Amino acid sequence: MPPRLLKRYREEVVTQVQEKFGIKNPMAVPRLEKIVVNMGVGEAINDLKIMDVALADLTMITGQKPMLRRAKKAISNFKLKIGQPVGCKVTLRRAKMYEFMDRLVNVAIPRVRDFNGVPKKAFDREGNYTLGITDQTIFPEVDTGKLQRTQGMDITFVFDHGPKEHTLEVLRLLGMPFSK
């Protein structure tokens, strides 16, 4: 059985975007290709246990094992050497991507205190959208009792093609709560 958001995209979103922008071919409507969740952990330079906790949290949040990101350059001012772990990332595709987006939009984002919507200005030239989250405790999977420190993350929604206006409309119809 396909995820709820994928079914909604195929049945409702494609036709509504086609009507709004006058697109004749349904394959010309922007499609969500992948979601990349990136967590930069600069404090792991001094203590590697922080990186282990971040990896465990990201695994719980996304349901997929993260890839460890290592430093490519040495920066002496930050006491950073080549090859030291500095972050982790997960690339979600297909069903897991839609399940994660469903949990993000309907469960996690509404838990943010004094939430007024996500900004519309975070689109790049290709129409991809990046959302920054400052605290991972908005996800219900994270056990706040065991939490030692809060950690932020960047979530990037990558589309296969399309201008910013089209991808904005696709995200809005999928339930992303944009600010006015």
C-alpha cells in the first residue's frame, strides 16, 4: 500500500498544479525526488560520544541509518583535522521519504512553540526547499529524558525539475504550513 502523501500527490496535487499553472502534461509537474536530512555536529571534535548520540537520534527520527560526514580540510582555528567526523546525513527516497514528510508536516512542525509557519524564502534556483530546525525534540521519536543536549538539523526537499512557484505549490498542497 503506498504512503498517504504519495497517494494524495498522484490523485489531487498533480491535477491542481496542472490547472493552476496551465501545464498540459502531468509529467511536467514537479515531483519530490528525495529528502536529505543533515545534522552538523561541530562539538564532536572534542567529544566523539556526542556524534554517537546524534547518529542514534537521526536514526530514530528518519528510520534509516545515517552516513557519517568527515572533514575534508584541516582548519587549525577550530582544531579540526582531516578525516574527523563533523556531521551526519540521511537521504530518504520513495516510501520512507513520504512517510517522513507526513510525520514532519502533521506531527513534528505543529509541536514547535509559537509557530507561525515556515518561511517561503528558502528556495534555491532549481526549486529545492531547505528547512532549518533548531531542536530535534519536536519529533516524538526522540526521548527527551535521555537527551543531553539539543541538536539542530537541515531538511532539504529536492525536486526533479520545475521553477520555484511550482514546487512551492506542490509543497503547499502536500501540507507544508507556509507563513503568510
